Amino acid sequence: MAPSKKDLCFRDLRNRILQLDLAPGADLDETSFSTHYGLSRTPLREVFQKLAGEGYLSIEPNRGAVVAAMDLYTMRRFFQTAPIIYAAVARLAAEQAIPAQIKALKDAQTHFMSARAASDNAALALWNHRFHEIIGEMATNPYLLPSLRRLLIDHTRMSHIFYRAKTAEDSIRVLRAAQQHDEMIEAFATHNAELAVELTLDHWALSRGEIEKYVWPDPLPETYMQPFSGDSQ
Amino acid sequence: MAPSKKDLCFRDLRNRILQLDLAPGADLDETSFSTHYGLSRTPLREVFQKLAGEGYLSIEPNRGAVVAAMDLYTMRRFFQTAPIIYAAVARLAAEQAIPAQIKALKDAQTHFMSARAASDNAALALWNHRFHEIIGEMATNPYLLPSLRRLLIDHTRMSHIFYRAKTAEDSIRVLRAAQQHDEMIEAFATHNAELAVELTLDHWALSRGEIEKYVWPDPLPETYMQPFSGDSQ
DNA sequence: TGTATACTTCATGTATACAAAATGGGTAGT
DNA sequence: ACTACCCATTTTGTATACATGAAGTATACA
């Protein structure tokens, strides 16, 4: 029942991709990774195939595996698609939720809070990921789940950037997200589908705002601009 | 540039699954399939992994690959999810469509019509599948595409049953579907998103009706019931 | 100097041999 | 007759050797 070396390899690679430790577009050498994880190339290639199947990697014939790209084009689609799928999944999850899943959700939330307390931003992003993955599992919809999983991959990779809360304002946003998680758990537990959808969209709006804040930050104060102005060059 | 043995194997297995030649739940022996396709087990296993990644198979560790199941539970989800995804994809496809894709769509439709003329029901189902897959590609949304692909797998597997048009009524339905395809092509070509969505939902309604007709057929005439009535047993 | 081409090198793809796990059948015990 | 357990057989999993194909480098030629 202990997880095999192959499973460990799979999970580690997945986490490293989610944490941007393996950057989008990075190409993965079979030989070096196989020696690193103590596997031969055959099972390692199978791990790559599985990761590719879930959208973490893409494999080009005769050219090996590369971490799934995150270009501007993809991000446009992300913002367009995420709220639709998140809302649809939330509705189903609220309708379907069983006690064991609510418990799993609470556990994930506990870990999320611990990571927040410890300012462990990598764990924070990963437990947030897990939290939303469980919601996907609650929906028990084999057609929507692969879409949700792909959205979560990119969502986590983006959020990883701003979960390194630096300012007090960032820290408040994370707290707000945590509160929303608790409210969502309650909505799922009481099978309140309408509320679950509403909270999910609120949660999305917060996260989207964080990302936008990162991409289009407030302009720097005038004084900071001084060194770059002038007529050098 | 010629397709490799591995590609041929992949495509053949995919088609066989879509045509129910490989039944849902059937388990696939690695050795026999590898000899059948003239591959060794290593590349065959990679084909299996890829098929599993796209939802055609599921692989259980130490227990091999089985064709994706189609139970009642899954079908319920299918009817629940298909119209949402189909509509969303149709909208995006209409917005995004480029001439080359419209041409690909017309080609698929030509093949569809040929299959209809030849009463080649296997080809009919497969070209219908391809037609809708192209629409998915037109949407160029990497998040929705995996959901759409999974829906199409099961949709094609179901439709395969009733594309063996027996009655004149069946034949008229197929003709109607073909007409809808033409109307949809026009809507995509003119970037008419609203119309594309409307036509897509009509198309879905027709298909859904066909499936329901198959699952809940008209009751047999009274006279047919006679042999089964009575007090035997 | 620029370009084309052959060669070297390295990474990916495939086959095969071996290891480990699961299945099925038979036997012993209750 | 039923159940539990062990062994034989089959099937899946892993390692390694070899084949194939891509990328980069050096050399010859224009």
C-alpha cells in the first residue's frame, strides 16, 4: 500500500510544475530525471505520458517532454473559461456532496490555514489547489473534471506568484480567500447550490483581482521614475 | 512523414473503441495487441497511456487497460453536461473560425455525406465524430477541449448504435442531421455566434431524441405481446 | 566570408530479458 | 459441501541494450 517510486516521482514532478520550480516550456531530459528519481527510463517515460495526459506536460515525438506552456494566448482563454467551469462544478458539487468529501475539504482547509500561519507559500498554493480539486471530485462529473483540472494547473501556477504575500494587503487577501473557503464548505455541506455558485464566483473575482493586480501593478511613485528619465542613450 | 506503426495502432484502437468493436469495459491484453500491431510491448503500452489520457481507456495499476466504461451513471452526467459544453464550444468556434478550418469542416461533411450515400454506418459515425472534433479545434480553447473530446467519445459510442439506420424514419433523421451540419458550417463561416449556438442546441436535441428513442422505444403492438403474456412460470 | 554537407554526438524510440504481482486451480482441512 | 491456503500460470512492471533520428560542429567548396 506504500506509494511506489513511480507514484512519488509523479507527485513530485506534478508539485514542482505547480510551484513553477519547473518553468513553463522547460524541457525535461529523460536520462537525468530517471537517474534523479532512481527509475529506469521506461517507467519514467510512463510518468511523463501520464502527466501529459493530465495537461502538465506536452510531448512532441522525437523531441521529448516539455512543461506545459503559459503564454498570453492561453491566459486569455483561462480568464474566459474559468468562471464558467468553476460555477458549473460548484453547482454539481453542492448537489452531490457526501459527508466524507466535506471532511476531506475541511482537512484541506486546515492544512491551508497551517500553511498560512507558517507563511509557507508553496504549501499554501498546493493546498489551495487540493481544496479546489476536491470540489471537482465532489461533482463526480467525468466530463467536466479534465477541464477543471487543466484550469487548476494554470490557476495554481499563476497564484504561486502572488501567494508570496509580501505586503499587508496581500496578507489580507489570503485571509479573505480562507474565509471564503469556509463559507463554501458550509454551502456544500447544506447542499445549497445557488449559494455555492455565488460564493465560487466571489472567490474567483478575488483571485482574478489578485492576478490582475500582479500583471498591471499600481504605477511606481514619481520619485522612482527619476533615474529612468532623462536623455541618456 | 508517413504515419508510424505506433500512430496507426493508436488510430485503429481509437476507431475500434468509437465503433464499439472494443466494448466498454473490455480489458486489453498487452501481449496479444502488441503482436497484432507488430509492436513490442513498450511502445504499445505508450499507446495505451495516451489513449487513457484522452479518456478512451482507463488503466489500473497491475491490472492493465480496460475500455472506458459507459454505465448508467456516466450517461446521466453525459446528458447533463453535453449541451453546456457543446454550446460554449460552438460560440467560441464561431468567433474564432478561420477559413482553413471551415474548409476542413466542409471536407468532413463531404465524407459524412458519402458515408450516408453508401450506408456505411461505421464511417458515418466516425465522420460525424470528426466533424464535431473540428468544431472543438476551431474554439482553440485548451481548457474546454478535453471535456468536449470526452463527451464526443461517448456520444459517438452511443450514436453508433442508432446510426445503423434501419427504418425510413431513422434515415430521415440522419438526413436532417446532415442539413444541420450545413447550416452550422454557414454560421461558423459568417461568425454568427448566436446562430451557431442555436443550431448546435437543435442538433443536440435531435441527437438526444434519437438516443432516447433507442433507449425507450415505442411499445410493441398488442399482438406482439401475446406470446409473452399468459401464466407460464 | 558564407553556405552546404558529411560526420559526430546525444537524446529519444524500440525490443527483449527478467522481476513482481495477480489470477486460477487444486488440495487439504474444517 | 464449503472455505482457506498454496502453488502454477499468466500478465503486468522494470531494467538494459540496441536502433533510430535530431542537433550541432567541422570541413570543403563557392
